[in-house]
Amino acid sequence: MTQKFQNNDEEILIRPMREEDYDRIRELWQTIGGFGIRSIDDSREDIERFIRRNPDTSVVAQTPEGKVIGSILCGNDGRQGSLYHVCVAKPYRRRGIGTRLVSFCMQALQAEKINKVTLIAFAHNDGGNAFWKQIGWNRRSDCNYYEFVLNTENITHFIEADPAV
Ligand SMILES: CC(C)(COP(=O)(O)OP(=O)(O)OC[C@H]1O[C@@H](n2cnc3c(N)ncnc32)[C@H](O)[C@@H]1OP(=O)(O)O)[C@@H](O)C(=O)NCCC(=O)NCCS
């Protein structure tokens, strides 16, 4: 599933996410304005647990120097796939990396006999919503999203957009 492609002068590697990627992924998330990072779900322990449960479906894009410049957490519950924290570092956007990362996840889910994949995009995320529309995803307007918080200690911290990045 690992792929390489030439991007400007750099060869970008797209490969499965591994537990040892945590620090570099976390560093990338800190640059993604608007991301909601959860104190428990996004901790090292829980991300490593997620990857152990879904060893082949999450993905990273990295530069030849080993810097992670894109990532997606992707898993399934045996029936449906889910994408979380889909992101590409700002200097690398609009070069097809996001599309390649999503394709990687969709193919990995298909290999596990999963027939549908979903994600949540905030309604105000114009760039994110334009991306999903452009790459052919269907926005459902005929259903409501429900949740029930099971652990109130799992606090969400929103990353502020850095105008310098
Ligand atoms: C959304 C995101 C992952 C897209 O990554 P990317 O590598 O730039 O995506 P691609 O280059 O593959 O984009 C494919 C197409 O989607 C559309 N698109 C992507 N970003 C867009 C934007 N900000 N505004 C409008 N259209 C956009 C374009 O049509 C683009 O093709 P083009 O560049 O040839 O016009 C990236 O912008 C990002 O990390 N955003 C912040 C985090 C985020 O919002 N994630 C999604 C949460 S639901």
C-alpha cells in the first residue's frame, strides 16, 4: 500500500501510520487551525490503542527528511469505516496529498471488506467541505448526528489557526 510520488522537488511517501509516529503526528495537529484535540482520545496511549486495533488503515504522508506533513486516523467497527483528523500541513496543501491520503484509507477499508466510510466535518469548515465535495463524497442532509458523552474527562481543546503558517 506504500506509495511514493514526486511533489515539486520532493518525493513524498504515503504509508501506513505506526504507533511510533505519534510525536510527529501530534506536532502536525498542533499546526492545524480549528482542530479539536481530545485530552484522552488523542493521548499517546489512546492513539497507540487505536492503531493496534486498526493496524493497516490509518495513514501518513512524509517528506524525505521524515517530517510528517499529512495524516488520517482511519478505523472500522466491522461494519463501517470512519475517518478522523484528516489533515495536510498548510505549505503542502492543494497538491493532491489530501486526495491521496483519503484514497489510501478507502482502499485499505475495502481490503477489509468494509462497504461504507463516514466522517464529520464542521459546517463552518469551508475548505474541508469544499474538499469532500470535490473528491466525490456525499453530504447527508437527511439525518441528524447524535452523540452521548460517556466520559466528561475527555476534554476537547481547539487549536487556534496560526496566521504565520
Ligand atoms: C482538507 C485538506 C485535508 C485538503 O488537503 P489537500 O492536500 O490540500 O487536498 P487536495 O490537494 O487533494 O485537494 C483536492 C481538491 O479539493 C479541493 N479543495 C481542497 N482544499 C480546498 C479549499 N481549502 N478550498 C476549496 N477547495 C479545496 C480543490 O478542488 C482541490 O483540487 P485543486 O487544488 O486542483 O483545485 C487540507 O486543506 C487540510 O488539512 N485542512 C485543514 C484540516 C481540515 O479541515 N480537515 C478536514 C476536516 S473534515
